[in-house]
Amino acid sequence: MKVDLHSHLLPGVDDGAKTMEESLVMLQGMAEVGIQHLYLTPHIRSSCFPNTPASLRPVFEEFRQAVARAGIAVRLDLCAEYYLDTSFMEAVRTGAPLLCFPGNYFLLELSMHQEPLFLFETLFEIQDKGYKVILAHPERYSFYREKMDIYRKLRQAGCLLQVNLFSFTGYYGKEVKSTVESLQKNRLVDLIATDIHMARQLELFQDKSLRKLLETIEVKNNQFL
Ligand SMILES: [Fe+2]
């Protein structure tokens, strides 16, 4: 996995890295397992992480300078993980700039426990504004667990499905592991990413099953290199 599309390394802006030191340890660890390009995706969620592109950019620049000083050779880009709520839809409707990947893709997160009302209508509206959706960790939404038909429908509606690498290790529990394995068996995985939040998760890269997985799984990550 040369490019990671989902990570919480930017220090002090969400529930990810707490300090610059921790961020640098995380980035160094990711470079050591072969990641060459990292999209930083801090949460943007009005109720608990009221970040904006303008508030995140100076923190990103400071981080980039610290990375250069530390001599870590990983390409960095700033994106975000947008939570689907009324503030987000307001931003879409008013044409406020979003932090996007190349191709106008952006990372979208749903509530973990409550199925959004009118999700497909909402996705249509978002796409009608010219955006393309990468759905973050579909295997973690309890209301869709093992419902492969829903995942197929989400892809047919234009979403790319981004699963978390550590879901395959059982880090989020047995049910998430089982769902991500079903997604893989049914060839419904478009992208794989770490969604790393803290330095102690680096040890998960040592899980032996991941090496085999990364050698065999077919994903579209390199489209974003
Ligand atoms: Fe995340």
C-alpha cells in the first residue's frame, strides 16, 4: 500500500494524534512499512470537531515543515473526513469549498449506529454538485453489517468503498472483521486505508495476515498516488 487515503495524523485537531511528536512517530512508522504518500483526513464534524479548510491549513503547513526538518520522505496532502450532517449538506448546497482528493472525490463518514434517512437521495444531491464520494469504513456501520446488497447499491450509486486495513486484524471486533472479509470475498472493496489515530496502532502493521492480504487484494489506491 503506497498511498494511504485516510489518516488522523494532524496533531491536536481531532481524536487522532495529540502532539507533533506523536504525529512524527506515526509518520515515520508508516514510511517504514512502505507508505510513500499520505492524505491527512482530520474529522470535520460540527458537533465535536468544528474544523474548516481555513483552520486546518496552517496546522498542515506547520506539520509539513516539521516533517521536512525530521527528514521523513513521505508526500503529504491535506484532505478531510466529512461527517454527513446538516452543516455538511449546507456546505455542499452553498458551494463552500471542500477538501477533496484529485478528481473531486471526498471522504464521507456516516453515523456508526444510526442509518441516515434518505441516504441515496443525499448521495444523488452531492454528486449532482460535481462531487464523488469515497465512503469511509463501510464495514463499521452496524446497520449495514453483512448486507452485501446495500454495499452493492452504494457502489451502483457511485460511491467508492474504502475499508480500514486494521478491520482485517479484528481491531474493531469480530463482526467488523467478518463484514470486511465478506466485502473482500464479494469484490466490493475499492480502496484500503489505515484510518490511523494513534502511535500505538503502528504495531498492528506487524499482523502477519496483512502482508498476504496486501499482496492479493485488488484495490484502486494507486489512482490517487
Ligand atoms: Fe477516520
